[in-house]
Amino acid sequence: MDYTKLKRFSHVKVLVLGDFMLDKYITGEVKRISPEAPVPVIEVKQKETYLGGAGNVINNIIALGGNARIITCIGNDEAGEYLLHHMANKGVDTKYVWKIEGERTIIKTRVVAKSQQFLRYDEEDIREVSEEYVDFVKQHIIDIFKDIDIVIISDYGKGNISYRLAQVVIEEARLQNISVIVDPKGKDYSKYTGATICTPNMSEFNAVVGATGLLNEEQIAIKGKKLCEDIDLKYVLVTRSEKGMSLIDGSDGKKQDLPAIAKEVVDVTGAGDTVISVFSLAMAVGYSLSDCCKLSNKAASIVISHFGAATTNIKEIEQTGFHGTGSKILQLGQVPHVVQNLKKEGKKIVFTNGCFDLVHAGHIASFEQARALGDVLIVGLNSDTSIKMIKGEKRPIVTQENRVKLLSALAVIDYIVIFEQDTPKELIDLVIPDVLVKGKDWAGKQVVGQDVVEANGGVVELIDLEQGLSTTNVIEKIRELYH
């Protein structure tokens, strides 16, 4: 895939019509049960406030380098002021936002301990947006659409997306040949009539097409095509959790399936917002629909590996691992899950390890030789502590944080795992690679991990080393030249 177009996200301006709200997190520790009732007592350590609902779409657009203008109604209250202030700080155009006297800006508050939600409480008044505001939008529609490249309708079912307001926006978009991407809510999609793409998840899709049982693949395609015909959509993109995504063409009913990416799931909150944001920006800069789906899939795999409504950015998408699996950098606990999925796909896994301090051409040559021996290259990287144990207190020259950044930038490497021990034995036991790679200077020696690799049908391969190239030689040359 051509990643150069990602840099053009910064030229895209997105119009977002949606339900905007605040997400509050109260985080603490649970150490005892209340004497008043059988409930845990949370000792509050931190309080945080984020843009929520359609605001998380804005978070994603801005994190990806895009620009945004919003149309919505919020309460004329402290929460509304907070929302507008933070939008403005992100460079979002809020000129066409109305603050309504006597109504509350929606706030969702979550009480969390050890990354687990104990309680959520919502402060909201669900109401349909006023006709007066719809008239205002219609009156200013030409100005609202000035410089807009694509439209997102982010419907959280809180009333801002009424039938008439949605149609005012969609009709203008069609007149200007601008695509409209909808994240829908509810069972009645008639208000989205004429949009370009609707992106329901599987349960939402089942509800809107009236499915009473589990749909097979052919039925999904048929019902997706029927939905497109009923409300004049060009496509339906169904997000299907562990089954990935299915893009259904409204013209011929053809269904394209994109499998889910292997990932360590921490929290799926906000993943749909990431999908629609990446998809829309990618579509606006000219990616094919297939590539839009792939990029969205990659981005979703990154954000679900974090707690809360996380975002991603262009750099993280560019530095994804095999088939775009989240970040290239894996924690030890993620290794078995990722390896298991790779082996299910029949991929030949190659493993090598080292300090890779002052990365040089010899390292690159070794990585290229190793990668050529299989489908996926996993690199074990000695931590700073580990290197000091092996090479002394003066090493490493480059910290592990910066060594990871350097290795992540190499396309030849699929995954990087930092290990703290002086040998990679524990890590190799987790990976059990098909090929364990070391330099030919190990000829005649027992390689660490060789026993477990060979016991599981793998092999040890000794590769050529670039003569005269080593970190030690680089250090000595610097010392010689600069005393």
C-alpha cells in the first residue's frame, strides 16, 4: 500500500454533524469494602475529561493531521463551554455550533480502577434538534460547506441528527459531489437516505435489516444490497469484530471481506470513531475503498490495545507490523497471542536478537538475511539494563527508547520485543520460532534457545556478518578520530 497519501490528510477538511458530549473518568484504587453497604470503596487518584461522542471523531481527525468543522447543538452550560474551548484549542471550526439555554450538554462519567469500569452514570436530556437550528443550517449551508472535502454524520442517538437536518446536509453534499460517511444509530435509517456509505456494526446491521437469527455470508450480502436500495446508499460497511469488516456494493451486491487483524484487545471503546475517521480521510485523499478499509482496520487494531477512547496517528499506522497488527512493539504478554494468530495463518516465523546499539549497515544486512528466511521477522531487543549486565556500565550508547524507534522505522522488521534478561531464552520459549537466526561467529557453539526450537521442528540458521562493521569498531573509530 502507498503510504505517501497519508501525509495529505493535513489538507483535508471534514464536516462533522453529530452528538457531542464529554467523557469524564474518575480513576482510583480499591482497597476495602464499604461498611455501609457491600460495595467497593474507590480512593480517587485522578479525574480527567475528554471530548466524547462525535467529539471522539474530532479527536481522531485531529490526531491524524486532518481539519474539522462541526455543526451541532449543545447546552449553554459549563460543560458546553468546556467542549467549545477544547475544540477551539484543537483548531476546530465551531462557528456553526448553537448553545441552547435550559438544556444540558451530555456528560458520561466512568468510575475506574485497574482499567476496569465499576460504574458509569450519564447526565443527559435526549431531545430532537430544534427546527429553528435546522433553518439556521439551511440558511448558511453554502458557507458551512466552504472548503469541505468529506462529511461525517456521527449519530449517537441523542437527537442532534434529525431526519430534516440530516437531509439538509446530505442533499447539499450530493449537489457538491462530496461523499457522506454515516456512523448510524437505531433501527430507522431513512434519515440517512442518499448518503454514500453507512458503517453499522453487526448488531446494528441485524437490527436495521430485521434479522431474527444468525445471518450467513450470502444473506449479509443480500440484505446489505437491499438496505442500499431502500435508502439510496452506494455502500454498506459492516464492522464485524473478530471477523473484520465486510464492504457491500449497493449496485451489484458484491461483498468484500477484510479479515480482522491479530491484536491484544484491551478496550474497544471508540474504535468505531477511529474507523470512520480514518476511512473518511483516506477516501478524501483518493485511496481505493479496499485500501480505506485496510487502513481503518490497522488503525482500529492500534486503538483497541489501549484503555479508553484512544486515538492513533499517521506514524503509528506507517509503523504497523505484519498485516498492520497494532504497533510493531510487543509486550511480553502480547507475544503468545500474536504468535498464535500468525501460526494459524501458516506464517513462517523468524527470530533474531541483539543489542543493536548504534545501528549500522551490518545490522541492516543481518535483518535482511533473516527476513528472507521466512514470512515474519520478530526481533528481540536487549533492554538498557540487560546491555549493562553484558557490556558494562558505559553501554548502551543509545537508550532503548531510541533504539526501538530506529528499529521500528525499518520495514524489514515486523515486531520488536524488549527483554530484560542477559539472554533471550524466556522470549524464545514464548515465540518458538520456525527459524532462529544468529551470525556465523556462532558456528560450533550451542545457540541460546536452539534446544526448544529444534524440539518443535524449527531450525537454527547462521548468517553472514559484514566484516569490519560492529558497534565496538564504530566507538573505537570515534575515539581515535576525536581523542
